[in-house]
Amino acid sequence: MNFSSFLADNWYWAVAAAASGGLLLWQQLQEATVSGGLSPALAVQLINKERAQVIDVCEPAEFATGHVAGAKNVPLGEIAAGKGLPGNKKLPLVVVCAAGQRSAKAVAQLKDMGYENAQSLSGGLKAWREANLPVEKA
């Protein structure tokens, strides 16, 4: 039995596998392009697989009430100073705020500073919590 006869006998499995994979890929692309940032699931993948650093741009009082586990607090107003940011500008960064607006501004500043792998968490900490992902308090 060769591949072409196997495929002819089992074409429905090949179609099902291709459709399933295509739908999963489409969903991931839609989440990334529609929201303009990372979904919580994609952020977790980036953190786990590429060792991305999480930067929380909330004010210290907000950060103390809850933040992504392992995040570093660098308030939006202090981004330009670069204090608290990783020295390696090639390191992927997941930038988080309460709802996603400040993190988008921070990403623009970070990219101007040379952090090309900086991405905003779409929906911010609110979306992170809705996805039941770990949150720490300072």
C-alpha cells in the first residue's frame, strides 16, 4: 500500500485533520490581529516557550493590588527612563496594564527604544483574570 492509495481510502480523515488545523490557526490569527495585542493564551505561550518578561505599566498602588505572576512593575511614566527594563532588547516582552490602553502606549515607546519584541496584552489584567491565570499581590 502506498501513500496515494492510503489517502484515497482515508480521504475523509485527511480533510478532517486539515479543516481542524485550519480552524485552530484561523482562530489564533484572528485573536492576534483583531485585538491588536496578545490574547492571554498567546501570552502564556510566549512566556513559557520564549521566556518572555512580563512588564506591568500600572502605577505602584495598582500593581500592589494584583498583577500577573512574575511581572516587573515599570510605570508608564518611567518607561522612557529605561529603569527596570531588561538589558537584552531582543528578549520578548509582554506589556500589561489594567485594561490594555496604557500597555499599548508603552509598547510604542518600547519599540522606539529598540525593544522590537514588545507586545501588549489585549484586555490587560482584566482579560488575564477572566482567563483564570495566576495573579499575585505585592
